Amino acid sequence: MPESVKIIYFYLVLLLICLALGGCAGQQASEARNPEYESQKIVVEGDIDEPKEITVGEMRVLSQQKLDASLTRTTGLLEEFNATGPTVKDVLEHMGIDYRDYKGIGFTGKDNYYCLVTPEIMAEYEPVLAITVDGQSELSEELRPARLCVQGEFGPYWVKMVDRIVLYKEIPEKDITSIWVFKNLAEGIEPYQYEYYGSQDDAIELAQIFSRFDNVDSKAFFTMKSADGFKKNEAMNMVTQRYYIKVTGEGAPMNMAPNIKLGMNVMHIAWFSTNADAAFFPEEIVELTGEEQAGAQKGVTLRAILEEIGLTDIDKKQFEVIGADGNSVKVSGQELNQGILLIKDDGSYPVVWTEGEGLNPIDNLMRIRSN
């Protein structure tokens, strides 16, 4: 046998041995996985015929996405790690589910922390369910069975210990007809003393706020937006019990609940809404709307507030601007731009008008209602 052929034969044999050893190593690694760990399940339920489930082991067989993950908590703390796992889209497709058929997808952790993701977020950020973090295929107790990674979104979207996904086929459209000043709306409600990392701050239970709204649809989204523009949706049934808005202390106004950990809150809330009502915090919403000059004073136009909260067809509607004392002024949508909400040091929020005859000022705004 020529020397050159011997050399080629030698290397072929060596290659086959390496491949065999590699296969054995891979098989041993697979066999070495903890069956109990791999059998952990994520249950998918909601608006489907019957609940479906997928195990960690089954998720490993799907296409794996590697992610240099980085998220900013609402406290400003940056968290970075390497993550690997299938996309939520692929997990749902494995079960025969197309996420585009749903208006919302809720992710719940074993600690009952919850976050609602819209199809728009799914399409833009392509969330991943990480089952390996920093090279560890068995996640710690505070992460397993999977961690939701939404690269590009703030910390509240990065749900840990995901074990349940809820699909929402229909979400009632928002049709906001009343916009309230939160402080005046909450007048008379006894604050709850909420313990927040060493301090006790005043907090208002949302259930008591909802009782003062005109109409709350249990199937609607509860939407919050912070003064820096961060927006978060929740399913209504997640905020109707033991859910609070902290109104004093660090980060206020801020959402609070037993299952919301530090850095997962929405701090400095500018406004929130249900299906028909919204409430806003003037000191915060001004960061989103900017200010207009009203004589020697500055304030926010009523129209800018309504547009920020999401009202449409304002010019076609009629409105009633109502004060905390019951006095009111009826105006057209066009006239709302002439109304300026002022923020006074005494805690009142008067409305003055830059133009228009017969438009009386409001001493302290309670709400704006569309007719």
C-alpha cells in the first residue's frame, strides 16, 4: 500500500474514532440530565380548547436561540447574562398555536408575578424562554423552569420561573370616557401603609379606585405608563385584589403587590387606564406632554392630556370639565386646547382658559368626561 494511502487511511480511522467518542460523550451528557428536572412543565391555557403543556426536555429539542441578555430594572440596575432557549413563537408553534391569533399573551411565574405581552411586542422583540443561563442547564430555584427574556424591554417583562402562559383571544377595546385626577379621585380612601424595603408609605388599593369608576370590564387590559414613557399592560383580574398604587415615598406613584419584587415595579406612573376610565398624576404626565404658557403661568393643555392617554376623535366630541366642588364647564373638543391645567403648591389642580367667552375657570379638577 503506498505511503500516501496509508496516511489517508490513518486519518480516516482517527476521524471515525473521534466522531464515535463525541457521539458517546453527547449520549452520556444527554443521559446525565436529571429526568425530574427535565420533566418540569409550562402549561398553556386560556382561550384554547383545552390546556396544553410542554416540558423543559421537550423545549431543549426545539431550535435554541443564544442571547447576550441585558435588562435594565426600573431601579436603574443593569443585569447581564448569557441565555439560551427556544423563542416563545417556536414553543407555541410546537403546540399548534399561532401567537398572531391572540390579542394578548400572559406569562406567570411560580411566585405569581405576571406580565402581559402584546402581539406587537412578540413581533418586534421575539421573546425567548431561557432554559440555560450562563451555561447552566439546570436553573436555580428562583429561575426554573424558564425565564422570559424580552431583549429591548425593561425589567418588568423579564418574568422568572415561568410555568404558565395564558392566551387571550379577545380583549375589549378601550373607549375612555372619563379621565380623572388621581389625587382627587382617591379623596376619602384610607391609605394602606405599605411596607417597602424598610419604609412604610401610603398606598391606595386599586379595587377601591375601580369602585368609583363608571364601568370596569373584567376582560379589559389595565394599562400603566410611566413618566419616562415605559408602558405595561396587565390582565384586569391580576390587579383587582391586593394591588396598590403607592403615592408617597421613593418611586411614587408606583404599582405595588405582594408578588412584585424590587425593580419590577412601574415607577413614577403618569397615568393608568381600564376600558372606560383613566386616572393621571399631573406632576408626572407633564413629563410626557410638555407645558404651555398660560399668562404668567405654565401648565398642560387638557387636549394634550387626553391625547397622551389615548383618546381619539377629540374634535368630534363634547366634553364636561368637572371640578372637585361639583362645578363644571361644557366645551367642544376644539376648545379643550384652550384649557390649561395648572399644578399648584397647595396640591390643587385648577383649570384656566386662554380664550373663549363664558368658559369659567375650575378651582380644582376632578375629571374630564366625554358626552
